[in-house]
Amino acid sequence: MFLGHFALAMATKKVVPKASLGTLVLSAQFADCLWPVLLLLGVEQVRIAPGITRVTPLDFISYPISHSLLLQLVWGLLLGGAYFFWRHDFRTALVVGALLPTHWLLDYFAHRPDMPLYPGGPKVGLGMWNSLPLTVIIEFGLFCIGLLLYLRAACSKGRRSYGLWSFVLFLAVVYAASLFGPPPPSVRVVALSALALWLTIPWAAWGDRQREAQPANLSP
Ligand SMILES: [Zn+2]
């Protein structure tokens, strides 16, 4: 899953208007931000196997730290805790923390049975990636719904929203290119290009500042 994670981050703005979209993206995509770092460090493994699913040529051999359910619950607890110490807002911290392991749930729908429940534990996955049409409908469908919910939660206040719209366009184009482009030449290229995900966090935060939540929701 790719766009679906961003969709859920955008949709969550309505629940916690005080949280920046950058924070919500960090939480929803924490696993995929951590993954290329662990790949480059040699801690987690992937290989390129064209045809292994209809959508992605990646065979996720081992990624228990970034992508097991147990560790994502732990990362959620840590991120929620960090947010609470930073902002002293328990409700927002709770939602920011709870958003993180939703990554596992969405990936569970998309991946082959390669998603570990815990390190060394059984692996599960429903395999949405075995169908290209289904993947396109679900990913772009969720993305549109998430964007609409976000637009309702954060008004533009008359300013132009370059940040948000460039962010949305970037994600849609990058994802379409990955769906219909050739398989990556090497694992190193996969890891280095996946590091670009970190950029989406400040980018989302920038877009969010241009479209702040309603004044009633702002901190005094
Ligand atoms: Zn993932």
C-alpha cells in the first residue's frame, strides 16, 4: 500500500485538527520511512523478483522491525508518547500513536503473506497486489476520500495551497510511475529512492500550514 497510508493520514486531520499533517504522515508512513534505513544498514532484506505479484516486483524477505504488527504497536506507543511530551495533549497523542500501526493493517490487505505478526512469527497478507485493477481502484479511491476529508477539516483561509496540491500531485505521479514503470535495477536503488519518503513529512507540514484548521481548533 502506498497512497492508502497518506489517505488515512489526511482523513485523521478531522479527528485531531491540532496535529500537523506532517505529524500524521510521519505516523502513518513511519514503517515505510524506517524500512529503507534498515535495508541500507543490512538489518532488513528485500529482493527483486519480477512477477512475484502483479503490482510490485519486490519480495520482502525479512522486515520484522519496520513491518511486524508487534513492533508497529511499539513504535506507535513511542511516537504517541513523544508527541505527548512535546505538546501535552493526551487526546491528540493517543490518535497520533494509534495511527502508526494502521500501516500494518493496510499493508496486510495489499501484501502477499509476508507481513509478520511479530519477529519470527507467522506471516499474513491478503494479496491485493495480485490484481492491478483492484490496486488502482483501492489506492486512488482511498486517496480521493482522504483528500476530500482533509479539505473539509482544514480550510484554505483564502490563501493558495501550493504546498498541499504539489504534495498531492507528487504522490499521485510517483505512485502511477511505480505501477506502470519498469522494475527497479537494484535493491540499493529501491532503498535510496524509498528514502525520499522522508521528504513527504516536511512537505505535508508545509501544505498543512497553508490550510490551517478552523480558528476554533487552534491553540490559544
Ligand atoms: Zn509498508
